[in-house]
Amino acid sequence: MLHAVAKVERTRLSAADWEQAALDLIAKQGVGAVAVEALARQLGVTKGSFYWHFPNREALLKAALERWEKQDTDQVLGQVEPIADPRARLCELFRRTGREAKSHAIYSALLRALDHPIVQPVMARVSARRLDFLTLAYRQVGMSRSVAAHRARLAYAAYVGFLQLALQLGMPRLEHAELEAYVEHVIDTLIPA
Amino acid sequence: MLHAVAKVERTRLSAADWEQAALDLIAKQGVGAVAVEALARQLGVTKGSFYWHFPNREALLKAALERWEKQDTDQVLGQVEPIADPRARLCELFRRTGREAKSHAIYSALLRALDHPIVQPVMARVSARRLDFLTLAYRQVGMSRSVAAHRARLAYAAYVGFLQLALQLGMPRLEHAELEAYVEHVIDTLIPA
DNA sequence: CCGGCACCATACTCGGCCGTATGGAAAACG
DNA sequence: CGTTTTCCATACGGCCGAGTATGGTGCCGG
């Protein structure tokens, strides 16, 4: 009963199907778990299929991460970017990440694979974009250039650490009420009144 | 020129030597890189030596982590615990971690292996202790129980995220001056005036 | 209806790393 | 000084996962 996850829809596969399956696996079991034969079983096919679409395992990883980077860039940040007031924009960003923490599983998994030569540059770009986003918002609420940069770093580090502790460790079982209270505390602390 | 790191001191080895070598390797290349044959090469011996001291690879990991947990518990926190004033204690803790960030390489590596069944309980204990330490200090500066708990969580998450970004990613090349300015900003933000 | 292309199965090889078996050298010991 | 214990080398068996080779099946244009 371990296999046959989605053996319905027995149509032919495309490269995109493999990439998406790889991303799903990354979210659940990390980058190291992306094995060709395991993916093939999950998709109801064999390795023979894989090596028609991709030359090797690294090519799949590269393609999957490219796909993720695209659909992630305008995912989280794009949702809150239209908010004009920078303070409200930050608040909304924090609340969303707290509420939909589980959807950051891929980001968290990639964070734990920063030593991988393929993952590293992708995460460097994504992190830089998010840091820039935060820095801009903090500047718009009146902070100086250096203070805004530091506060953005702090907020981003808190986000990264929160993901690690909440998703990997159980983070002393925080229920919804407790979590929301925590998020509000973060907002009070990291967003100037 | 990749091997023969410390082939001097050609005396017999003890289990402790293997544990220490494992910790060094964890710090540099992560938990996944702890392979017995690789360690043997680094120590200038062969596998035959290893399997005399340990029954298998997991036993080494377990012993190494026990050793680390012991020498870590009274390492960072023990140094600043005697400081009576809670505010000064927190400041000193933050400054030390910022200054000696590189010595947290093992902690950072273990953080990236939280899925490993042997690593997980160790990190759960260590994290709980550190969180308790922070929570107590925040309570002593006058915070309520819940606020102190939340602030401790935030500070600890910021610490965890900082390690990931600074050690794994290059964290946009922060030099000493920039880093100290960042630490001071963190102190101003996370420690109540 | 047929040749060709897209997609997939099957059956291998190969290298890496774990663990085992066994013999040898070096120290410790009586 | 011989024996026992401790530590290590060498050699081997086996698993697992990547990658290759090759043949098979459905679909599609002509």
C-alpha cells in the first residue's frame, strides 16, 4: 500500500509531470529523496520513461527548481505587493506566511539542501528577491537605508528559522490560537508602530 | 592531496577519536557525509579499525551526538548564565553568537538533518533547553509568561535562520563591521529597552 | 494500411558504501 | 619471554541506485 499514489489518469507523461512529481517529493521528503526509480514508482511507470524525458537526475532537479522559482516568485510576494501601505503590506505578508506555513514546505526543504550545487544559486536568487522586498517595505515606512536592511535581515532570518522549527521539529505543538498569537507578537515586534 | 589531513601522531585510535572526527566532518559537510570509509581515510586507517570500536555507522552517529550534546550544553549557555542582570545576559548571548557564528557549524548542520531519526531527539532536547533559557531571561526582564514565550521563540528563530543564511548561503558578504551593526540592531529590536 | 515517432518496459552493467571474516602486528601482562 | 588482548589491514559479499541498451506498443500523418 505504499505505491499506487495516483495511478489513475493513465495517460502518457510529459517532462512537466516529472518536474511536478519531483517538487512534491522535495516538499515531503527533501531533495535527497529525489530518486529516479522512486519517482517512477510513484508515477506508475519505470525508469525507461524517465531517461527519455531527461538525460540524468541532475537535469530533472534543475528543471524542477527552475519551475519552482518561476511559480514562487509571483506567488507569495505577488499576492501582497499591490498593497499600497507598506505597514499593512508587511502585516499581511507575516500573517499569510504564518497561516499558510505548510505551503512553504518546498522552500524549507531547499533550505536544508543549500550545500547542493544546483540548489544553492536558486536559493541565493530567491532569498535576495525576498530580502529586497522586505528592505523596500521597511524603507517605505521611514527607516534609513541601513536600518531597513538590518530589519529586513532580521525578519527574513526569523522566517527561515520559523520554518525550520515549525516544519522539521514539531515546535512544541503550537495550535492555531497559539500560532496566531505568536504571529501577532512578531508583527508588534518587527513592524514599527 | 585530498587525504592525509592529520596523518601525524600515528598512535592507536580510541572511540573518542572517531566521534570527534565525525563531528568535524558533520561541521564541514553535514550529517550525510559521515561515511565510515571516508572517515577512515581521513584518520589514516581503514574500516577494519572502525568496526572494532563501533558495531555500525549509526552507533558512531549516536555516540558523536551524545558527545556534542554534552559539550554544547554548558558551552554557549554556560558562559553567559552567571550574568545576573537578565538584560545584560541576553545582550552578551547575542553578541557572542554573532561573533562566534562559525563555531555553530555543527548546530547548523544538525538543523539540516532534523529528519534523521537519531538527530531529531537530540535537537529537540537542545532546542528546548535554549528556548527555556531565553524564556527565563525574558521573564526576568518583566515580560508576562506568554509574551516572554513568544519573544523567546522569535529570538531563537532569528538565530536559527541567521545560521542558515550566514553559514550556508553567503549572506550577501557581511564583513565584521556590517555584522556587528546587524547584531546591535537585533539587540535593539529584540531586547526591551 | 503502414512506416515512423513518441513513450515506456525489461534487463542488464557499474560504482559506492555498508557490513563481515579473518589474519597480522603491536602493546600489555604475568 | 610467551601469551593474551587490543587494534588494524586485506579481502570479500551484498545491497542500492544511477545510467545504458534494446525491444515493444500506441498513436499519427500520409
